[in-house]
Amino acid sequence: MNQLPTWKNNLIAFVLLTLLVVSYFFYEQQSIKESYQQHSRLHSKILAAVVELNIRNVFLTRDTIETILTGSLANSGRFVAYLNDIDPFSAGELAAFAREAGLAGIGILNLSQDQLVSGPPDWLSAQQVSRSANEGLQFLPDQQLYLYTLCNSASCIFVGLDTGKIEKMLDDLSVERLLSLLSNLAGIAYVRVVTAESSHLTASESSTFSSTSSGGLVSETILNFKDKDIVVGLYADRFFERMTELRRRVIVFLTLLFTTGVLSSWWLYRVQRQRLEDARDFERRMARQREAAALGRTTVTITHEMRNPLNAIGIGLQRLELEAADLSPEHRGLVTGMREAVNRSNGIISRLRQYVHSFELVYQEIYLVDLLSSLINLYAAQCKTQGVDVQLRGENNCIVQGDKNLLGQVFENLFKNAMEAQPDGGYIDINVTRGEQECLVLLSNGGPLPDSEIEALFPEPFFTTKAKGTGLGLSISKKIVGAHGGRLELQTDREEQIFRVMVTLPRRSNHMKPLRT
């Protein structure tokens, strides 16, 4: 079973952690909601108990008031009857007595004569007298009047009391007044008493969230009370603000968590990819080293086995040229061609040995402009004949530490390649610049540019586009520059049709004292 990469495991871990955080948030959100609803139900129960107690107090107060009124009006009626038996009242006397006693009016109905004496006048209608035939206390809502009737064998006494103050007191104690006061308290949106059929929630002690007409949010709780439902609405804006703030914090946290997960996974991916590239590069270097070691052993064997026969053949051909005076021109040309072939073979063997062996550098101060000037002078005649214009730019302060012969070989090889690339004439531009730590030699030339596929194979050994080339010149040059701690880079500008070779060499070496500046 293949193991997942580290960055994928890291990303999966962060995804799982994100899901865990989201699940915990929803759990906490539901817990807070249930806790708030339970808190709302508790407050609603308290308010319902207050309403219930107020209702009972109202009924008890009304019963108490009616009991007190019954006794008080009965006493007043008996006292009026007593005085009337001694000396009958006139209407004016009844009005004065009623005013002094704080009564709405007094009426005396003589049963034998069917005559009603009332004071003040018209406070008691005949219809009300007929309705009041029964003795006791009555409430006349049309006139806001309590009427007490007391009858004996001779007469009926009617005593009336205005209910304005009593009704005001009862109104102050009424459920409607209490609900209005409770609705004006902080945190309470409304308190209503409705019939059970009109409630939109049927469950006992149920709670839900809703919106008011003004746009506010409330937690509405309905409690069953006998045949009524008490509906309590508590403002839930703070609850929703808290939930919004909690949601915002969770989103910020999840964003940071997701960003951290992505960035860390990306970093692990880059690290893992870099390690993989390093491992592949190490394997390539090891393969090259093994290849170079095998090539070195093969080269030693080949050069050992071939150089001696080639030297013998060369010496024999040289003696043949010197001692065979009777050779025909055709045979002498054949011997000369054979000697040149032997020399080329010796050159190939020498370059092969140079490629596989390490360099022993002899460090000295090298003025790059002087070195390149001498090289240009050496090939000046050939450049003129071939029609190649050569230009050198640079200052004499471009000094490096290195092996003059080997670096001369590098620049000579690059110069010859630039010349051979322009058989029909062209130009070679050499620019030498000095940096703080390095010197740069930029060699540019025109001519037909190689294809991209062929250009990528230039640094590889044994690859050449020349008919008589070995393919080791550029590889050896790159190896020499690398041995000096520098870099050799190729660049093709296809828009301007320019081929460039950049040689970067360090100005100082650990093998010599620092250069003077």
C-alpha cells in the first residue's frame, strides 16, 4: 500500500480539524440556543405567575370591595329607613343626605302609595326601580353605579354609590394594566393573555423565535393557564448579536486555520519536492561519477593500449619520410595524410584524458583583457581572411586568480567555436565587466542559431555538430571554469539572432592571497 505524501497527510489533518471545529460550533450554537430558550421559559414562568397572582388579586379585591360596599350601603339604607319612619324625607333632604354621605343618590319607595321619593332627582329611573325589586347589591354598568336595595313591609330603600373611584382602582389592578406595565419593562417585548384556540403554538411551555412589526427579534414563550394561554415575548437581539459575533469569530478562526493548512501543506509540498529533486540530482551526480569512473578506467586502458602503437606508427612514418628518398609524390602525400591522422588520434586521446582527469590548477593573477587581447592577436589573420569582425571591450581592473593556461584554453575554444559558426563572415563581440565578487566575460556572435533540441545537448560530452569534432571542447571548458569556482552558461536570443556565452569567474581564490584593488 502506497503511503500518502506528507503534504497530503497534513492537508487531510487540517480538513478533519476544520470539520471538527465546524461540528463543535454547531453543537455550541445549539447548546446556547437551548440554554437561552430555557432561560426565556423560566422568565416567562415568573411573569405568568405574576399575571396569575394579579388576576386572583383582582377577583379577591372585587369580592372584598363588594362585601364592604354591601355592608356599608346596607347600614346607610337601614339608617335612612329608621329616620324615614320617624319623619319622612323629602326629595331635597334625601339629596342633601346623599351628598353628605358621599352617595350617588337615595330613593324611598312607599309601597302602600306606590310613590317614589328620590334625591337628587332623576338619579334613579322607574325601570331601574323595577329591576331592583330584589333586595341586595347590584352593579349597573351603564351608569357605573352600585345600587343597594333594602325592603320592609312599608317601603323599599334604594342607596346608590358612584363606582368611578372604585373602577379606577380596579382598573389599576386589572390584568390589562399589568400587561401594559410588564410590556414596558426592559427586555420584555410584550405579554398577552389569549384564548388557547387563538395561540399558534399548542405545546405547553413551548418557545420559538419570531420577528416583531418593528423588525426586532423576540423569543416567544406560550404557557397554558386554565383556558387561557399567556404569551410572553422577550427581546432576543442580544442573543442573536452574540450568535453573530460567535459565528464571525468562528469564520475568522476557520479562515486562519484553512490558510495555515494550505500554506503549511504548500510548504511541505515544496520541501518534499525539493528533497525529491535533491535526491534525483544526487542520483544523477552519482550516475555521472560512476560513468566518469568507468570512462576513466576505459580511457586509461584505451590510451595505454593505443598510444604506444600510435607513437610507433608515427615514428615509422616519420622515418619513412626522411629516409625513403625514392617515394613518389603520391606515396609521400599518403604518408603525410597518415601522419596527420595519427596526430589527430593522439589529440583525441589527449582531450579524452583531460576530460576524465581532474585539473591541478596553478594559481596566478590573470588580467582578463590582456589574456583575451593576446588570443585575438593570435587569430587576427584568420578572422580577417574569414571576414569576422572582432571587438573587445573592458578595463584592465578585471583581474581573477586562476590557471592562465587552462583559462586560455577555455577562451580559445569558445573563440574558435564562434569563428567556425560564421564561415561566411560575421562578428564576435567580447565584453569584460567587473563585479564586487566576480568578473564576467560575455562573448556574443551571430550566424545561424542551433535548434532548441540541439542547443540543449551542447554541454553534453561527445556531442558535436562538426564533421571532425570530438564533442569534448565545451565539456572540458565547462569543467575548467567549474574547477575555478565559476560558471559557463549558454544563451540564445532568437529575436536578435545572437548566441551568447557567459563565463563568470570569482575574483579571489582560497589558494592565493587577496588581490589588490
